[in-house]
Amino acid sequence: MTEKTMKIKGLLIMKGVKIKSLAKELGVSLTFLSMVIHQKKKSRRVMKHISMLIGSTYDETWND
């Protein structure tokens, strides 16, 4: 797990966001959401939503 992945997951947990609930809210599978968080798949819509939830911009969250 990369440092970026750990940071994103940690921030989601701190905000009280459960991955399973987020997947349902976004209409995607839990597997797909996990792959986006681990940067194995890309979905701009999902990535933007995650950024918004953790109080960050898309670029701050996903770009190196």
C-alpha cells in the first residue's frame, strides 16, 4: 500500500466515511472503489468525490 493510499484511507476514516457506504452512494462496486483508492483504476467522478469528502482538491489528492 502506497503512502498516498494510506493517507486517503486514513482521511476517509477520520471523516467517518465507510468504504462500503461510499461505494453504494457512488453506484460502484466495493472492488472498483478499492481499486480507485489503490490507484489501480481511474474514475474522475469517483476520484473527485473522494477528494471533496476529504477536503482536498483533485490535484492535491491524486497528482504526485
